[in-house]
Amino acid sequence: MSSFKVIQHLIEELQSSATQEDDFYSDEKTRIELLGAAQGLVAALTRPDEAVASITHGAGRHMCLQVANDLGLFDLISAKSHSAREMASITGADEKLIVRIMRMMVAVGFVEQSGDRVYSATPMTKLMTLPSVKADTLEGLDILQSTPEYLKKNGYHLPRTMTETPFQFARKTELDNHKYYAEVRPETMKTFQIFMDGLYGGPARAPWWTWYPIEEVLSVDSEVAFVDVAGGNGHQTAGLLRAFPGTKGRLIVQDLPEVIQGIKVLDPRIERLPYDFLIPQPEAVKGARVFFLSNILHDHPDDVCHNILGNIRAAMTPGHSKILISDMIVPEIDPPIRQLDSDITMFFLSGGAERSPFEWTELIRTAGLKVSNFWYPPGDQNGIIEVEIA
């Protein structure tokens, strides 16, 4: 097919997918279809040299985003429009630096230029003022830049443990990233928990309990109904309880002692249980109806996942207990770029991965378990992998 025909086809696809709705965010399926067609059109219109340059020079966008965040520029512009001179006076930064940073932020849509070196807010500006979103811009650039050298030195092999990843190579530590942040950079661990608290529940991301039949699953009598393994501040369990306040049985959030101790607000119905998922599950949770893992297994290489899953398997009751894994289910063909970005981020931070249905099935099978169902979300967010004892 000629380039012209490809472009014509993509334009027709966009037109046929579009509706009269003013708010595409209300229809996630249509939004994703339109986004895919639009990205295909951009790719078809981009010259090869432009495509290469956008990647080789793309790290500058991350740098500008982080500097703008560090200087508090998004907070300033979100409150009201500001000129570069005003922001330089407030922050102490060079005015010319502010202009260069803002040029990039305008180009990628994080702010808009409303006058001569005057900048105003866009929806992304507002988003960048949220603590959970700010927290996601602060880490990883140095590790990402070190990863090619790490792979060259190790013969281009994937890590098998959490302590032989690009993270250790870049930071010159023997600690895994969780222990590193807990012991060396505790302020970053707090930031990470803020990020995780805000990861779900935005207007465009339907919580998993709105499309997975968790109420039906939890209607089965069980002394322990729900165990949120490595559940952080309990944001997932708290959201579930708000959605289904009549849930019967014990609800438990597990995480490392320092995380559990740091929980400031949590519904009193939710129990807090210090626990490290690399050791056997305690008697208190054995026979639970649901063991929940949200954004946990994607952090780890397969061997570590087998350890985590094995400890849960030993605490499960056959025919009763389930593991619900909330993680991305990456399509084998044409996966969304957001999922691929996350996959590479998991690799260089902790040796983890975002997995396809085939990869999930193999990982679960080799842990002595079986996938009973894949549940797909309305969009490109996390799915639910439903798991039982084989």
C-alpha cells in the first residue's frame, strides 16, 4: 500500500471511530481506538530521520519536565498565568532557562503559551500539581542512561534477581531498590507511596472493582475475605471497602513493617499486618478467599515471582482461594506504547516486566498454579489475572 493510501486509510479510520460525544474520556474503548489511529497517522507522516531524532534526543523532555517540577512551575501556572520573567523572579532561576524549559513544555502540551513569554495552564498542568503525579517524575533518569552499559557488561542477559539489575549498576549498591529507598533514601519511599495512592481512581481510569465481579467472589463465606499483599498504604483495600461496605470477612493489608507503621489513615475495619512476601505467609491469612497483588509481580524477575506466588500458594485452600493479580496484560500484537514504556521502566528499576497472556500463563504454571481467566479493562490500564491452584 502506498504512503498516500496508508494515510488516507488512517484518516478514514479516525473519522469512522469518532462519535458526536464531546467527552471521549467517557468511552474508553473508543478513546483507545482513536488514539491508536491518531498515533498511526503521526507515524505515517513522520520522516525516518525525525522518528530517530525524537528518540535519541527525547531524554531532554524528561529533564525539562523534572526541572519544571522541581522549580514548582506547574503550581505557579496552574494558579494563574505567569510570564517567564515573573517565574524567574519567584524561583531565582535564569529567565532564559525558564524560557527554554517552557518551550519544551508547550511543545508537549504540559502548558500553553498565551502571550509573549507568558504561559497558561492546560489539563496536564493541573495534573502535574497532584502530589501522586509529581512523585512519578523524580526517579530513574540516571538508571535509564546507565542501562546500555549494564547490558554490554553482562552480555545482554536479563537479571534473575532483584540485586543484579541496572538499578544496582547505576547506584553502586547491593541493595534491591525497595531496601535501598527504605534505608538510604526514605524520603523517596514516602514519595513512592504517594504515587501509588494516586495511581488509580482518576476520572479516566475505572477502578478494577467496577468491571471485575469482586462482589460475587467475596459473597462466598470466608473468615479472611481479602488479603492485599504488599498493599502499601491500603489504598486498594480502602477503595474496595468504600465500593462494597457490606463485605463480610476480615480485610487485611500486608506490607513491610516500615510501610505499615507509616499508614496514617485507614478504615478501622482493615487490619494492618507487617509481612515480607519473600517469606511464608502467616497462619493468620491461611485459607483466605482472595490474595490480591496489585502492581507487585511486574516489579520482579520470574524467579522472585515464583517465590512470592509459592508462599501464597502454600496459604491457599484448593477450590476456595484465589489470587487476583492486577497488572498489565500486554497484547502480543500492537501493544500500547504506555505499556511498553512501563515494561522497560520495570526492567531497569528492578528486573521486572510487563507480561503478555502467554508470559503470564507460563509464569503461573511454573509456580504450580493455573490462570482461570484473564479480565481485560476498558482501556490500556491493568487487567486482572485470576489464578487458582492447579
